[in-house]
Amino acid sequence: MTAPLTVVTATAAADEQQAIRETLDQLRAKAGSAAIRGGLLFHTIGYDAAQLQALLREGLPGVPLLGATECAGTGVTGGGFKTGKSLVGWWLAGDGFRFGVAAAEKLGDPVALGRQLANRALEAGGFGASQARFAIVNPTPGDEESILHGLYTELDRRVAIIGGSAADNDLSGQWRVWTHDFVSGNGVAVALCDWPWRIAINYQSGYLPTTKRGKVTRAEGRVIHEIDGQPAAEVYDTWLGGKLDSFLRDGGTVLGHTTMNPLGVTRGLFGGIEAYVLAHPERVIVPEKALRLFTRIKEGEEVVMMSTSPEALVARGANVARLALSRAGLQPEQIVGGLLVYCAGCMLAIQDKMPHLFADFERTIGGVPYVAYFPYGEQGCVLPRQVDHGNLMACVLLLSAEE
């Protein structure tokens, strides 16, 4: 048997054919004789997902794949932050574990879809729900909360979930999710693995709560109409010190104005510290002065204005990994690979500082093979056995080959 390992590939080739040639050459050179059990591919919209899929399926027949577009660039071991056209792969190889993938269009009941995908991925991997150890979820934006609920109705609550919603560069809907037999701009792809060794996982906001808070008194889906009985955007603007005054009159997209001070909802205490899921205010809706978010907040929940700084966002990559290792009782030398999901909105706010983030992250995990990508929403568990979809979050999965 070959020991489990992870392999990272990266290319910025000009076209899909050259990108896949470089990917396969790197994979074969690094994996050697180890069998490739599955691959996770993340790329910018400069590459056509359907062409990448067809070329990889030809070059790696029978290997389950999960792919997604993401925003602006990628992060990878030894290469740091790459902007522009890029394709990275995180490959699981060796023996002793199984890997299954399933995908479908987002049609009908999203909860039922989540249940269906969990069962299909388990069947594809050839193992039962009690054997699954981690799940990787890549939806296109929308209904993530319900899809996650469906997944968790079929999976054991001890299954670690990490994920990121597919992205593009400008919210124009050019995002794609794909597998070895599926490509869609309105779908969900899920991978499950029965990894029998130790893992470390962490999903956190990294933001701090302020004293500005209120109760959501009217909400519908991802729109908050009222906080404490007042127009939500008006209340939020007061908390921000008038930063959104012009939007209260004209409406419009406020993403760039709200990244440092999103709304947070507590999920309870973890290790004596309040665990928050963040919601990124995306648009002011006039004339009612409502707030549209990238995640769902329910009536009756208390929202808190959160706060961060560019320096804190840079430090968060290493911090999320450090806390994952600590909670799992693992040292960097025990890790064989890692996956970092880091919100696109946060990345864009500190884009010139991203090389520092990745240098610190890489040092923290001991330089093992890792891939990072930048989605439009992040999925994970801020509390054990409680899965959430949030915005402006960071999550990390670190794999060990030790029992």
C-alpha cells in the first residue's frame, strides 16, 4: 500500500489545453506511482470549465473531480498569491481511503437536493454515512443554507464540512461548478471522503463584535426589512456613522463599503468565546430602505455590527490554521496537505497584502501542499455539528496521515 499524500498543481497557461498538459505533467511527476483518488480544481473565469472538464476526463479516466470558479486569483504552496488567469489542483492520492463526488442542477426543493447529493456521493465513494469524515461543498450562489441542511440530514453530524460558493470577478453570474460528468452555472457539487486518519478543521469570522446591535423584526429570505422596528438600512447606516447616506436615497450596491463592518449572528460559545457567522450587506433597496445580504438572517435573531482591520484580515489565514491545529492536537509536521477557503470580499479588501497572508499561512502549516481559493460565500461549522453558510469567513481543512 502507498501512504496517503496530497499533491498540488498550478498553472497560468494561456489556454485550456496547455493548462491541462501542465497540470497532468506536474501531477504525474509529484504523485509517482501513487493512485490518484480524487482532485479538487479551482480556477478563474479566464478558463472555460467545460473544456477543462473534458480534457481532464480524457487524461484521468475514472478519477472523480470537483471543480469551481473563484474570484480574481489563487493561492498555492510555494507560489503565494497569483492574480489573473490561473488553475490550481489539490489532489488526494495513495491508499487507505475513498473519495466520492456528486453534482446536480439547483432545481426544486434545495433541502431535498442536499439529501440527494449526500447519498449519491456516498454511493459513488462506496462507503456509508457513518464512515464519512469530511465533505467539500461547492454550490453556485443561492440557497446554500437549505442545501447544507439537506446534506446534514443524511450525514453524521461529526462529518466536517468545508466549502465555498463559486465566484466570478464582478458578480455577473459567470461562475461555474463542475465534476468529471457535470458542468453548470446553477448547480451544486459535493465531495465526500472517508479519510481514516486525523484531520483538523476550523471555520471562523475573525471579526470582533461592536456594541451596536439590534433585533431583526422583519425579514424575508436574504432581505432584512427592519431592525428594532426601523428600516434596516437606516439603522445600519447610523451604526456606520452615515457612510451609506447616499444609498439610502438612491439605493445600490454597498459591498465595498461594508466589508470591514458586516453584520454578525452569534451561534453560541466555543471554548468560552462567542462564535459568529457573518452576513455581508450587498445592496440597499429603496424606497423601503431594506438591506439585501449574501446569507439568510431570520426574524427574531439579534444582529451585531462586527469590525476588523486590514492587518487582522492578513493575520486571519495563519490564525485559522493555528487554531485548527490546536483543537485537533496536531503539529505542522503531522500534516500532509491543506485547503484554505478565504472569502473573495476579504481578499479584494487586502489584495496587495495577500502575499504576506500566504507566507504566514504556509509557515504555520509547515510548508505542506495547500491550495487556497476565494468564493462568494463560505460553508462550515463555527460550532461542532452545526453547519452554516456565511460571508467574509475563512475556513481550513488540514489532513494528517496519523491515527
